[in-house]
Amino acid sequence: MLSKHGAILAFAIVAELASAQIRLRPFLDLPGETSDAAISPDGKTLVFNWWTTDYSKWAMYTRPMAGGEPRLFAKPESGLATGPIWSPDGKWIAYLVGGSPRTAGVFIKPSSGGKEQWVGTACYTVVAWSADSRALIAGDNGNADSMDCRVVGVPIDKREPPWELAHRGLWPAISPDGSTLAFKNNGEIHLRPVTPEGKPAGPDTVLLREQLGIYTLTWLSGSRELIYTTLKDGATIHRVEARAGAVPRDAGHNDGEFLAFAFTRAAPALAEVYQYDNSLWRIDLQAANPHFEKQRGLAWNVHNLVLSPDGQSLLYTEYTRGQTVFYASKIDGSAPRRLFAIPYERISRPAWSPDVKQIAFTGEPYVAQMSPSHLLIAPTNGPARRLHPKRDDVYGDVEWSSDGRALFIGETTVEVLPPAPPPLGRRENEFVYRVARPFRLMRRPAAGGSEEQVADGVLHYAVTRDAVFFVRQDAKRPTLEGLNLYGLDLATNAVSKITHLETPLDTLFAAPDGRYVYAEKHEPRRRQIMAVEGLR
């Protein structure tokens, strides 16, 4: 699920979720990224993927759970080995090797080492073992490069024929006692009784349906409970009993995205987690040597930080459970308050009205298939409404006119209230700014007129009453040495370099008085195997 940069402020906000915060600690002290954790049935050995900084060493490794050096286990000649899973008897490890984006080869290899064996092809998700360790349960698309998959049992003895367990489904998981197959079918979790050989022993039933889709379906060790995350909120773990009428509950959440889990009774619970190193930075333009300094961390799903026109409040959004929640707080992050929620994602940077009573923004509804973008407006206590209910193509950052009667989106002006004297728009010396392709900062008079170019190579900008600040790439071939922050004095049109940027920044915004310029910094997300504590 790429959002792009994906980011909640690490403020002490009153979370909408009732679940407890899960504690995570790094389990493997290795450079690069680690993923695809699977623990042996006796809890003594871990198999995992290690994505080092050296591409030639990307491979699957084993290591004692108690510690020690990783040992190479599998490194296919083409593709990557992923999704390892131990057989219940501990003698085999099955894994997938990428073939196409939707189809993978299924291989097994003795856990002690030795020659790998090809079993067949499967949909590129995960596989499971039957209780007798003689068959694999997998999604099968007939090697058609499709995610339209059925669930089948595949004997590791290729002389035996496969069998069907479900006409449609993915993400198979066999219960710890080997008696029940769980799998997902779109947004549903299905259960089917199976024999120790992995063959059908009863009808397929629906356990539950999640509107936000289902991901990372796993059985808790030694129990009749399943845990899963949703496609739209991978930070929260859901837990449900495998019985008719069971109601899922939140089992905890974390500042990150869960991608996979590994459980045994004899070892700590492990999770593969996407971690984020996002932060808020500030530069004091009145300092003797102005430079950006880190203010605080930002959690993984915060976006759209904007200062209010009076400089007293900070607006931000948090995407969770299929909706975007708008919050406001003091600039230091204290005193947060929930404004309203809306079932939209990919919100563009919102804009306060001049009187700080309304918020305008564009956004895409998460249930949409064609990714429309709507123009919306809301009072600070909600609810939001669409300004153009019949338009699905409104894109870009939004600005207000100084009288609060109109919105500017790129080259378009949209009336919020009927025109009234003085003429619609800002004062004659005020402009509307936008970044046009390729990276050109443009402006036009707010009262109407032709557009002119202010600067090229511009990545981000922020506007105050007296100045425009922008980040520009000065190198013809982009380099870190070419990143600089500039200021444009609106009274003189003079452009001056403020400071060199040591690292790239995102989403520039400024205090109304022009003293402080802020920026968000979103580092690339990093996968890491973590030990999980506090899972309820």
C-alpha cells in the first residue's frame, strides 16, 4: 500500500483507538532491513530475509533465537526467496521465489540445509503447511499472473494430485492444532475444518467481514484465536476468536505498520514492522546563523501540517481506519483537539480561512476505484461538504482570498460567497502561487491577470505577508549539495539564499510574521523484525 510518504504527530493526543500501545524492541542488530520472520516449532531458530546495503548479499538466513551470527539459508539464482514457513515437524522450510508480480514458485528445503525442491506455483502471498507436514496450502491462479486465486492443497510428493479447499481465497493459515484452515476472501475471513493431511473436513464458513480489507492473517500460538491487520490501518492489530458470532477487538497499536507476525509458545512474538523516521524541523530567520533544527518526531500517518493565519494553532491530519481525522493543537503540539473526520484519503495540504473558522482542502475518497479528487470545505467543528458535487477532478493545494470569499486552486478561482466590494480577491499587490511542471514557481495577481515565473527548480514553497520562501535544487543533475532555501522579498522582489540544506525536506510552511519557517522531513520507511511486548 504505498501512500507515498506515508506519516500522526507524536503528540500526546487522545487517540481515537481504545487499544493499548504495543511495545516493540529491535530483535536483530543488523544493518539494512530485516523481514519475513518465521520461528521453528521448538522456538530455537529463526529464518528471515536480510536486505543488506550490498545487493549481492540479499538472501534468506537462519540464526538461533538466542543470538549468534546469521547463516545463509537460501539465495535463488533469480528472484528473491520470501515468506518462509516451517513445517510442523521442523524438518522443512517452505518459501516463495518471485516469478512475476502475482505468481511465485513454491520451494521447500530441509531446515538443516541441503537441496531445495520445487513444489509448484502459487499466488504471490504466503503458504501454509498441513498438520502432518506432507502438504502445502496455497493460493493458486493456474500460473496466470492473476490475483484471482483459489485455495488448494499441494502434496510435497509430486506423484499425488492437489485438491481444492476453497474456490476463491488468499493468505492461508492453519490453526496450531491443525484442525482449521483460515484464509481471506476479499474483505472476509473464512474458516474451513481440515484433516491432518490438509483435506476438507467440513463446510466453508465466514467468520467476519472488514470494510477496510484484511492483511497479515495469523493464528496465535496455542490458541483458537486469529490476529490480523487491515489494509487501510496497518498500525492496529485486531484479535478474534475462531468461532461463530465472535466479535474482533483491538489488541494494540503501534507507531508503524505491521506487515507480518511470527508466533510459537517457546519464543517471543515477533513482527515485521515498517518503521518511519519522520520529524518536524524549524529555522529561525532572526538567528545569527539560520539553519534548520529538529523540533520533534512525527508518527507514521500524520500529514498536512499547516499554521493558522493568526499563528496560534497547528492543523494536521491523521489517516486511520479508512478516514482522515483533522486535529488542531498549539504550535508545540500541546492541547490537541479533534476537529472532524471524513472518509477520504490523500488529502492535499488544507488551508485555514482568514478568520480561522473554516478549512478548505481537496481529497480522494478511499472507497473510490478511479481516484477522483473533490474540493471540500468544513467549519472547524465539521462536517465537511463538497463545493462542486459534480466535479471529480479538482487537484492541488488550496488558498483563500484575503476576504475569505473565494478559493484559489492552481489557476482556478472558486467562489465560496457571492462577490462583494471590494472586488473578489486579495489586495492589488498580492499574488497566488503554485508550482507548475517542471518545478517552476509561478504566481499571478489574486485580483486577476497573467501568470509569471518566479523561480525554477523549486520543490516546496511557503508564503507569508512579506516574503515567499522556497527550496530549490540548484544543481542541473540533482544532488544534496544543490539543495538550498531561498527567500523572496515581496516589497523589492529581491531573492536571497538563506541556508544550504543538508538533507531533503518536505512540505514547507511559515509563521505569519515570517520569523520561522517549518518543514516536514520524511525518511524512507524501513522494515525491521521486532519483538512484540504488550500484545493483548
